Amino acid sequence: MLEQKEIDYERTILIGVINKDQNEVKVKEFLDELEFLTYTAGGEVYKRFVQKVDLPNPKTYIGSGKMMDVEAYVEEHEIGCVIFDDELSPAQQRNIEKQLKCKILDRTHLILDIFSQRAQTSYARTQVELAQYEYLLPRLKGLWTHLERQKGGIGMRGPGETEIETDRRIVRDRITLLKKKLLKIDRQMETQRGNRGALVRVALVGYTNVGKSTLMNVVSKSDVFAENKLFATLDTTVRKVVVGNLPFLLSDTVGFIRKLPTQLVESFKSTLDEVREADLLLHVVDISHPQFEEHIASVNKILGEIGSGDKKTIMVFNKIDQFTHETIDDDDLITERTEEHFTLDEWRQTWMRKVGDRALFISAINKENLDEFRKRIYDEVRDIHVTRFPYNNFLYPEHLDEY
């Protein structure tokens, strides 16, 4: 029990860099997210280190002076894990670990570790294991002695049982085997999707922790796992939903995130097939999050990468109950009014007007505006269904409230 407590509250520090691609404000946003990831993985952040660099140090990513500051802090506060916001090269990771003498993780490794914790089904575990092996393959040199020395904690949920004697050949063989296993499961899942008939398919997509699973539970009256942590849902959940007299399939998919590891995008390809094959996407957004516009851009980028960027989509702005805006005192003549000061009504008058009646504003947890949400979904699904089955158009009323 004591050992589990040490893992749950592992002392960590975070490291980010300011460069031409990310300014100080952006780095703070990334580190805020990285801290939430660390909390989700079971760590407690003691301090953040940020350095302005034009180019990363090829040996230690950050400069030697800043590295000495980090080393002193690690020793003084008995830090067990140092997490970098950007992906480290295998050489950088080894050099930093040698100097700091503690676990060194980057954002990719941390996300993989969280996925390893969250994977419940055999399929999800296989997907995560493949992503872990592909990440670890170029990092095998010196890795196993590190794993032997460390006992548990963040980043230590390795994919295999033969860590010490594993070499590149065995890892490559394991990757090949996992890919074959996934291909077999992919075919099975493709058959399952085909057996669902011609029901209209609706998929919930969005950034991680925006409330997709909560909305799924409310709409489908099911009990999909939902928690205020990142990546609470890995396995795609599909439920048959009936609104009015109209049945359709609603799927809850894995959440996206900025800097999503390419290994995960590839290994979760079949999971994302639910998005590819959907007739309608519900893009759920946490409007209470200060960076919700960037979250939208990140999700749209990934949707474009998987060939779903042009699908019919309804924007669903969730968590309106948590939305707040900054205020300016009447006698404050210095502070400039920016987006942080916009009210919800003012936001609706910005670019959101361009999505017209395709945007919805709800609170899934408080069930605010859900009647409007159901009516919109009904209308959209009905239009798709009538196009697919024009001969039973007479079965559906023009207005949901007739039922």
C-alpha cells in the first residue's frame, strides 16, 4: 500500500522551452496541459523550468547552465521524475538521465504511459503496446539498466515481460506480431461495423476531457466511464440511441490532444475508423477552457489527417455552466479588452456566427439546452435517413415534439 502511494504521488518537475515556434504564453499553456497529464499519470509537480533557446541543445535539450539549476533542484527536493514538454532524441534522453540520475520522460512517453494505465480491453492494450514498442525501439541502448534500477512510478508501465533480455531483434519481432494481431482484430471490427446494418452513424469527437463521455451517458442513458482526467476513454463505445422514433448509432471515441504521438495515431487507426465511417460528427468543445479555439484547431488538424476533415459536423460547445470571463473595472483606462473578456453572447457573435445554426451551446452535466440538442440531432439524422431510405419518409414527423 505504501509503495502504491509513492507511485501515486511521485515528485516531478516540468521543463519547457521558448523558441520561435512557441512564445512565453504558449509555453505556459503547454506546461499547464503537461501538468494535468502528469496529475493524470499519478505525479505531483513541484516546479517548472523554462528556458529561452533558439535551437535545442543536441546533448541535453536545454543549456548547460539551466541543466545545472535543474540538477541542484532534483537533488535538494529528491525529485523522482523530470518531464520535458517536447520529444527528446534517444541520445538526449540518455545524456540527461546520466546527469540527473532520475527518470527522464518527454510528453510522448507520458501520454503513452497514461494510455497504458487506461487501456482496459485486449484491443486497447494491444494498440498501446504496439505504440510503446515503436517508441522504445530506438531507445533500447542503456534503457534496461534504467528500468532495472527504477521501481514503478510514472513511465514505468512497460509493454513486455522480458525487459532485461530484450534486444532490437526481439522488439522488432514483437512489433510485427502485434501488427498482425491488430490487422486480425481490425478485420473483425470491420465485420462488426458492417453487421450494424444501414443505421445512421454519429460520432462524438473532440479534445480530451471536454465531456464527450458525459454527453454520451446523458443522450444514450448508458454508463460510459467519465472522469475529470485526460484520456478517461480509450476504447470506442457504440450505443444504439432512439430520439423520438428514430434509431441511430452513437459512438464515443478517444480524445485528441496537441502534440499527439504519431505512434498512437497509427496504432489507434482502427479506433478512428469509427470517425471515418460516421455519417455525422459532433465536435464537442469545452468552451470554459481558455484555449478552446486552439483545441478546435488541433482536433480539425487530426480529422484532416485521417481523412475526415470534410464530414458534416455540428459544433457542440459544452460546459457553458463553467464558462467565465474576465472583467475590467469601469475606472480602468489602461487594460485593453481582449477575447478573455468576451461574454458567451459576445462569443456567439464572433466567428461562431459562420457556423450558423450548426453550433449548439449546452451543459451535459447540468443537462442545459439538451432539448435543443436532441432536436438538432433528430433533424440531422432524419435528413440522412430519408436520403438513404426515401421510401419510408412518411414515417417521420417534421417536428420532434409531435412525439
